[in-house]
Amino acid sequence: MSTIVENVVCPFCGCLCDDLAVEVEEGRVARVRRACANGRGLFAHYDPTPQRPTVDGREVDWEEAIAEAARILNEADSPLIYGLSSMATEAQRKAVELADRLGAMIDTTSSVCHGPTGLAMQAVGEPTCTLGEVRNRADLLIFWGCNPAVSHVRHFTRYSVTPKGMLTPKGRRDRTVVVVDVRPTASARAADLFLQVQPGADFEVLTVLRALVQGKTVEVETVGGIPTARLQELAERMKTCRFGVAFMGMGLTQTGGRDLNVSELFTLVAELNQYTRFSVIPMRGHGNVAGADQVLTWQSGYPFGVSFARGYPRYGPGEFTAVDVLARGEADAALILASDPMAHFPGAAARQLECIPTIVLDPMPSLTTRVARVVFPTACYGVDAAGTAYRMDGVPIRFRPVLPLVRPTDEHVLSEIVARVLPG
Amino acid sequence: MRTVSAKYSAGVLDGRVGRVLLAWMAEVTNMNEYFTLITGRTPKQGEGLHKGKDSEAYRRATALVEMSLEDMARLGIEEGQVVRVRTAAGQVEVPVRAGALPPGLLFVPMGPVANMLIGAKTEGTGMPPFKGLAAEVEPR
């Protein structure tokens, strides 16, 4: 006997597509309709069977694992809490509460993703809008240093490029699509205009675009590998569109200059509002990484890289961010929440997780669970656990789980740990 | 091919100043040419992720370096040939795939192999240099 659950929210990426149809057969996901390969993979490969937590690779009961996790955190002088972005906001709140109580450092996957975007927002502001506005109104789309065809597969068809909206009744034909990247990506093939920028030259190109938008004369013939004449055309197109939206990704945040690249784009977008309406939306990666920023900001005042060591929150990108803390050997215990730094951190930072007691909460085995001292196989938000997540445009969406909840949630485990830790 | 020794490259060669410095060193000492390395997602890396990071699919999807056909032809490297890729942070030996890249650019899918090439200096932002590293390639 199978049942089909309609309008399911996919928790994989920041698109949070909320139109999936999931067929459930004998307590497992049998088929997933309308999802991309990433969404389908997440629902299809998740095994909801309850598993026991482990301590040093040995299966134990939940009470024993929670006691061991609390002991590790209580004994640590400088614990690090990291991850958060694949959990619901309800669990994220508990993580911040735990950091506060422990006097710990807390950082999210934002720091290796759109952390520099957060720094840029703090410096120059964020001219934003919702994806609904993009779909219904935008006639010029610029994708800068991002590759949605691979990372946010349904972005083009659900929100940006092809959907037919109120003021875009002809869909794709009503829109101009520009892609700026260092290589001809799969997304570039869908563009009307592809500008190939030299690696590391985004800042220069954006600065020249700002000058051209302001009507200034630029004497050089090419900037960052792009002829100035083509940038002039783009500047005109930007000024004369009805509603333009720039989407940006790791091509700006992970390249030299980092937050300065993003600040330059955000400033350009802000300045374009003197001529027309223009917004910018960061292409957020994890399903609820935007929520992690929201929760940490409303609880501590800062979006990532926060230390509670002095009893009040202090903000320190480069100081309290996970890669820096681990690479410098400044954490003596780590609590990793629904993320896999062993797979995604530079070697020097990842190796440190093998040297300190590490606790992991994750629905799936990962490279980090392999080296962790305590592993809690928790429920997967969006598949068997309910909760709230923030879409990349800051719109909160409620998960509609398709399977009955039989595993403990991250929120539950964190609450139990909070109850057992001594104020730091 | 001669290579820039690690004692010159430790930490200094991340970022733009490093690239300029490395280009200059290559010029004056007739040393190995340098490439710009970027890392990122690929469809196969995403697929492998769901199958499990201990799966063969994930290992295959992340243990490779993409290079332009022009660079491969120029250096006499064939599809699937194993090369050593070296940055200031470390080195890996991986097979080459022809990729849609401009000459001078290398692409390694994000994952444990790419991480061996990425330094942990974040320039006060928290963000390691995942893109835009100076790297060199040596056929094995």
C-alpha cells in the first residue's frame, strides 16, 4: 500500500521547493516527483530506521550518549559548535542556547559559504526582494559567480528564468539572462549574454560597471578579460530594465577579495535603484543556512562566528569562525551539527577534528561521523521531522514531513544536552 | 618539469599577491608555469554525496582534476592520465578530465581531495581560499 504526499518541501538547498509529490511505501520513500536529482537523492537515500548512538564506535543507549556528550562539553575550556544549516530553526535556537550556556564559540556553514556576503551586507546593506517578486516582475536576471544548473537545479524553472509571471506572461521570452563566470558553466548555456571574467578580476569588473552606470568615461579597453564596450552595453541594459535581479554565489565569496567583491556588487545594485528597480539575492546552499543566519542574529546580534566565552556574544570572522579556530588548534572539543567539515574544510582544519573530542548530530553517516567520539543518528528535517526553514530570499517555510517520526530530532537531543551542561 | 619548492611557497602564495609573485618567480627562474585552481560543485559530486561519502561514486566524482583541452594538448597529458597537482597547502595525485575551462584554469570538485590543496588562511573572514589558488601540474 502506498500513499502520495503532495506539496512536500525539499530541505536540500536554499530553493526549498515546496511542490514535491512523495510516494511512501511501507515506511520508506518509494518515489519522488518534481524534485531535482539532489532533492530526489536526499529523500530516496535517507534510511529512517532508528539507530542507536555510538560512543567511540560502540553502540550505546541515548541516555549514555547524551551523558557522554555533556561530559565532553562540560570538561572543555573552549568548545566549538559548528554547522546548523541543515537543521530546522527550532533546533538552531537550541544550539545557540547551548553555546550561550557553555560559553562556547558557535559558527555556521555560512562562514565557508556566504559568510563574506554577510560581511558585505553589514558594510553596505542588502537591496533584496522575494523569489515571488522575481518570478512575477523581473525582466533582467544576472547570475554572477554561481551555477544554478548544478547547485540550485530548479531555480531557473521555478523562480527565475522560465516561469510565467504576472508581468512576465511569456516566461523566458520576457526576460534577459546574463551569466558572469570564469568558465562556460552549464548555467552559461542558458544565458542570452555570457561574460567570461578572468579569475580573481570580479572586483575590477564590478567597479568599472559602477563607473559606467554613473556615466563616467572608462579609458581601458578591457577589464578582467571583458571588453569595456560589452560592459557598457550591460550597464545600459541594467539601467533601462523594468526590474533587475542579481543572484550571486561562491565565485565572489571564495575568490580573493571575498566580502569586498560582494560589497561592490551590492553597492552597484543599490546605485542602480536611482534609475530603475534592482535587487540582489545570494544563492544560499544548505536548505536552512539562511535560517541559521536569522536565528543566530536574533539570538546574539551576529550571523556567524560568535563567541560566548566572556558571557556575552562577541563577533569575530577570522577569529571565532570554525576553519580558523580549528586550524589554529583553539578548540578543545567540537559539536558538529548536521554538517560534514571533514569533507568540506581545508585539510589543516579538518585534521584537527581527529585530535579533539568531537560530537556529531547527523541523520546520515559522513566523513565527520567516522572520526567523531559521539555520534547521534537523528531524524532528517523535512523527511521525517517537522520544523521551519528560511528560503534563500528570507521567506520562512514550514516543512511537511512524509514519514512518521521515530528517531529523536536534533532539537530533542540538544535540549537534553542543554539540561545537563553547567553554565560556562 | 621543475617545481617551486615548498619552502618558498608555504602560505605566501595564497591570493593575488602570491600569484603575481609566483608568475614572477616562474619568469626569472624559468620554473614551472602556474595554473589558477578553483573548486566547486558538480552533478556527479552531488549524486555521490547522497550515495554516501564512503561510496565509490563519491570518491570517483571528487578525485579528479579538470583541465582545458588546449592545456592538455600543450603539456601532452591524456584523458585519465594521473598528474600531481600542487599548491602552497599540499599536493594530490589525481586523473585528468577534459573540462569546459579556459586555458590556465584547473577545476577540482569540492571534497576531501580538493581540501588537501586548500590553505586554512581566511584573511579575517572565516572563508578559506577555495577558489583562485596558484597551482602547478606535473604529469606522473
